[in-house]
Amino acid sequence: MRRIALFLGVLGLVAGTPLANAGERVDVTAMDGVQLIAELDGASGPGVVLVPDAGEDASAWQSAASAVAERGFRVLRLDLRGRGASDGAVDLAAADRDVEGAARYLLGRKIRPLFLVGKGATATAVARVAARVPTAGVVLVGAGGAPEIAAPVLRLESIADPGALSRLTAWLDSLH
């Protein structure tokens, strides 16, 4: 299996077209030390952290992650603590520590500029992190009263329809 993956990666490089959606499972450390699991998609470009709503895991962002990675972004789909394969107990009050750990993970890998996307209950955590971490833009999906931040903000009601996904990718493209 490893040889096949290596062959496909080399084939993509030789053909001049890197494999845009080659997913990589990565370990992320939340700001309080909790170990989180995420999936990093895309071969190059700016970073986008996709944070699922309360009660969801990273798989909720699968189609959006694929679309964004195909547009030339590195996309990190995060499992918050207690979700998916991430450690810890479910704790939405700690979501900003999880999101900040994910943002700093991408920055540590020199993946810039950085965009944060929060959905529903995690939108407030995303906005809080954007005030502490260098962020090129923030997308708040289905969010009510998230705090105001200095970075450019796109608000979407839902990500489920193709029109919203097109607006998301066009907006990200316009800022990088």
C-alpha cells in the first residue's frame, strides 16, 4: 500500500500536477495539551482550518474540504476533543483551545496565509482564535452572535448547498 501511494505521489510530481487531495492524518495539540486528530488535504497553498459544529466530527466537512483543496488550499479538517479519534471528553467550552492548536499547527508548518471556518456553535471559538492568531479571513457558517473581529469575515447560512460552497471558494480565492 505504501509503495502504491509513493508511486502515485511521484507520478503526480512527474506529471507536474501534484495530488491535490492526498489526505494526511495529522496529530494536533490543543493549547491545553489535549491530543487531537485532523485530516490535512491539498498539496500546497494557503491554509484553511474547518471546524465542525457541536455534535459533528471532521467528516461533516468532507465535500467542502475536497472543493477547497482543489482550488489550491491546504485544508485541515479537525476533530474537536472527544470527537472522532481525538482524545479528551467532549467540551465545547474548550473549542477555542482546539481551534487555536489547529491554527498554530498550520502556521508551524509554514502554511500561510491562514483562514478559519467555524460552523454553528464553534463559530464563536473561531472568532476568538482569529483575534489571537494571524488570520487572513474567517468564515462563520450558521452562526448567530459571534464576536466582531478585525479579519475579513464571510457569513453563510449553510454550507450544504452548492451555491454556498461556490461563494466560500470564491471568497477564499479573492483574499489570497
